[in-house]
Amino acid sequence: MMPSVDERRYRADALVLFAIALLEAAGLAHERARAVAEILVEGDLLGHTTHGLDMLPLYLKELEQGSMAKAGEPEVIADLGAALTWDGHKLPGAWLVRRAIAEARARILAHPVVTVVIRRSHHIGCLQAYLKSITDAGLVGLLLTSDPAGGGVAPHGGVASRITPNPLAMGFPTGPDPSAAPGASHPDPVLIDVSMSTSTNAMVKRLKTEGGRLPGPWLVDRQGEATDDPARIGGDLGGALLPLGGLDLGHKGFALALMVEALTSGLGGYGRAQQPNGWQASVFLQVLDPDAFGGRESFVRETAYLAELCRTTPVAPGRPPVRLPGEGALARRRHHLRAGVPLPPTAMPALEPWATKYDVPLPG
């Protein structure tokens, strides 16, 4: 059984305003509250409901407990122009990453590749939610994250948690330069967002609460048996999520997870070796300008051709056509903006006590 969805629909702008009001009441300045609210709602718009407003009660609790910093600025650890390293001091992750994207886009005029590494950010939410702002500018973006204080995923061959799902996201345009003539078509960009584990901790937690099961044997119990039942892992039971590829091909997901750890915590100079506590994130952001390489026109010619080549691949009778990464999410986003945003059934009930506490009206 996969998680159900609340039958109600909400206007996206109403959800953003609701989340801003709660975050401001919890102590965040408006700009920071807006960044967090917009990224969470963007996650729901794209269909990533485990990393949408379902996360907001946890964020509010972190603010209340002081585990998410309400004020302060990121500390510059190193700045070499094209390479920038911040200590986020557990400031809101969405605000930090959006700020890093803006900084990278400003510097791209002087540097064809800009890399920003953030250590000790707070949780950054859905990675795919950040990519469109980069691809809409005709740029290529890479975004990776890990949590050096977290776990949930076993290394390939192991039966205990050691690393986090370590998602990797990448976005690139497949259409014309943003400066193209008015009326020019702008095909969807490719928006990749893949965890290096078979699922996410948030999905496993939700299914465990609902008494559901995963679509496949994506977990390993402490006896080394694959299972789809979240109730068989965690706490004293042991076990963990399998790396991407499962029992058979998990060495591939495990290898990529190590790459993510090296580029996030490794380059940031702060990670598991420090044995940190509390929910946080290590972040790697890289923005590339195709104009500085083979040229933007040549780049989108290649990516557009590749996209069409894949879309027109023959499929088995009765099967749907090939879909590119992000295509379904962007279609959901357009539909949800028109018809309203669905939320998981746990989201609004979990937010109602916070709305009452802070005297914030629920969205209609």
C-alpha cells in the first residue's frame, strides 16, 4: 500500500502564505520564511509530497527548540571566486541554497563554472524544487546533499544504517536561449532528482506510520533478507534501506552515495568524522554556463535532439511512451497550479496545532 493523498485541493499561493505566516510566527524573518515556504510548496507541486508541507511541522519544531537557527548569516570559510564555501550554522536550508544559487548566477558572468559548498546547513527539502530557476536562465545546475548526522541506508553488503539517501539532482535546458524571440517554444528542461538509496527515510517513516509497504523489497533486515515491510526495520530491529540497486546491484548506488558524501561533507570539511548531532545538511551546488564551452545554441541543439531521440523510442504494445526525468513532475506542477495542490492526509492535521498555537488561519 502506497501513501494515500488528501482529497482536498489547495491553491498554491494560499499554501505559501499559510506556511510563511507559521514560519514568521516561529521567529523567521520574512525573506527566510518565504524561501522555506516556497520550496516546500514547490515540492508538493512537483509531487514530492514527502518533502513538501509534510516537513513543515518538523521545521517548526526545530525552530522552537533552537535546532534550526532563526537569525545570523552564513560564515565564509573560503572564497576563490569560482569556489565558495560557507558554514551555514544550521540556518534554514531553503534560504541558504536559494542564496547560493543567486550568488552562483551572479558570479557566472566572470566564471564559466561556479561551485558553492555549504556545511552545517539545515535540511534543504526537495532538490528538484531548486532546478527550474537555474534551467530557466539557460544554465546547467548540479545539487547534491547528505546529512553527516543522519543514516537510514546500509552500505552494499551490510545490514545496518551508516549513510543517508544522499540525493543527486541535475537540471539542464532542452530549449532555446531565454533571450530567444517572444513566442519561441520552450520545451521542458530535464530535471533529475535521484536518491542513492532505493527510497527515502521520509517515505519509509510515512509508510511505517500508515501500516503500508513499499512497492518492492527495498529494505534489508538484520538477517540480510530483503523486505518491503518498514515495520521490520529500525530501532532495536536493526536493518536499513538498501542502496540504489538493491541486493543485486546495490554496489552502484553505494558507490554514488560515497561520491555524494565526498563532494558535500568532504569538500565542506565537516562531516561524519566530527560525529555531529542534530538534523542538518552538507550541500554541493555547481552552476555551469554552456556559453563558456561549446556554446549555448550548440548545447540545446544536442540536448533537444537527445530528448526527442529518447521520447520516440519504441515501447512494448500497450505501454506508455518514454518519459524524461522531470517530465512527469512538471506536468503535475502545471496541473496542480490549475486544479489545486493535493497534500498527504497527514500534512494538514499535523499543521493544525501549530496554526492554533500561532493563531494562523488554515488555508481554504
